[in-house]
Amino acid sequence: MNTTHTPVLAVTSGEPAGVGPELCLQLASQRWPGRVVVLGDTDLLAERMAALGLTLTLQAYRRDTLPPPGVLEVLDVPLAAPVQVGRLDTANARPVLSMLDRAIEGCQSGEFDGMVTAPVHKGVICDAGVPFSGHTEYLAEATATSRVVMMLVGGGLRVALVTTHLPLSAVPGAITPAALAETLAILDDDLRTRFGLPAPRILVAGLNPHAGEGGHMGREEIDVIIPVLERLRAAGMHLSGPLPADTLFVPHTLEQGDAVLAMYHDQGLPVLKHASFGGGVNVTLGLPIIRTSVDHGTALDLAGTGRADPGSLFAAVRLAFEMAAARAAQ
């Protein structure tokens, strides 16, 4: 933890033409159990604040200086070009990545206890000549992490994924014994160390309809999933499944678990997003640092209107503080 014994979170403000900067401004309206430092262009934040008629004070971040209540701390990361609300500009792609680099550096050094990310636009970063497939992959590479796990939290649910952004045709081949076992090991460990669950119960979905129905609707359960679950149960993990996904997300079953492991993106996330009503949080498990994020995109059409809902960002910050506290209690 940081030397002040007060948890400090870095919040990257994301794509400057999107809703990220204005959502970050609203962080000053909440009481947090620690310090929240927004990484972004100070001038842009001031401009967006004035345009939206917000009244708050921006203060330059100083590591050893606590801000007064109601002040938003800003770690200035200057942009390369003026911003037009709602219009992407490749000139600002690298400064957006600089925010991430600074937050990662601070987390690794112990300056920050975790990082929270507002949304970025993958396309404009790639158009700027920087191969970028997303926050998760960028953070994994920057921290030399071989495997990370995406988990969304919200609506009383925790749903992790074995595979993420793959076409459905590629999913069965990606669910190998090694991939499934590594994912479960990461999920089990992070539920213990970052969510304070001493013996987490994980509900594992099958891949096929009716979890394969004894091999009549696919053999992935028999050939891959069941052997891995049996081996990990013998090693002490609390695993249920493979369970048919269509009956897994019912109250009676969910009450028996602390998290769900879905096999692919659209098997688990539509249920969670329906349950969380825009307050979901994306958590990257397996990293040596704490990272949470909003569960929505840059919303260029809402930028500058004042109508963007800060609920997901608030939830992401709140969860990051809770994870930092659980890690400190270890």
C-alpha cells in the first residue's frame, strides 16, 4: 500500500472526445474512502466543466499533499491537439495511452493502490498506428502477465469468462484444458485475495446446450471441461458444473455460488448487464495490480450533453477501493 496509509486510486479519463472526462468530473460529487486522482488534460477538464455548468475545484495532484474535501485531484497529461466534443482525432491517441502508462507505473511502484479506466476508442488508437485490441490486453503486456481473466460485477453477480472477444466459431478450440485450468486458478485466487472470500464457490457453465446432454449435443464437456473440474476439485477448489447455461442464472442456483464462469462473452454478459442496469464494472483478474473499468464505451453521441450516467464509473471506483482494502487485509 502507499506510504500515507490512505488508499489512492488513479482514474484515467479515456477518450477525450467521449464521455470519460465529464464522468470523471462527477467523481468530486461523491465521498470516497480514499483519494481519487484523475489522469487527463487539465485544460480539457476545465473546458468541459465550464461547458456543463459544473462548479468544482480542480487541484494539481501532489503525492504528499492531501486535498481538501470536494476538490478533484488531477494529474495533468496534456493532449496533443484541441478536442472537438464527439469527434475523434488520431493526434490524441498517444496521450490517451500515456495516461494508462502513468497509471500502470504508479500502481507498480506503490504510488497508487489501483487504477480505474474510463472508456477509450480502440479504432482511433489503431488508426494512429498503434496496434491496440483493448485495455485488458494492453495491461497484460505492460505488466508481463501471460493470462488475464475478464470478470464483470454488477446486479449482485460476478461473471468471469474463459474466452472473450472471439467469433463463436473459434470458441470451442480456445477452450483447452490448460486455458480452462489457468482461468479457474486465477479466478479462485483473486476471489480469495481481492474479494475477501476464503473459500470461493464457482459455478461453471457448460459450453453446449444442456451442457452437452451426455455428449449428444457436443463433447466439449466430456472431453475437456469435466476432467479439468474433477482435477481441480481434488486439489481443493469449490466448483459446480458444468451446468446448463440456460438454467444456471436462476436465483436458486446463483445462491450456491460466489461467481459464475461462462465459456464465452455472450453466454454470461447479457444476463449480468440486464441485472446491473448500467452499473456494471469490468474487472481484470490475474494482474499484479488492481484494475477496474466501466462497462460501456465512449458514447461520442452523449459527450458534452451532460446526460451520460456516471453510475458505472462510480461503481468501478467503489469496487477498486474495496479490492484494495481486501488486499491490504491479507
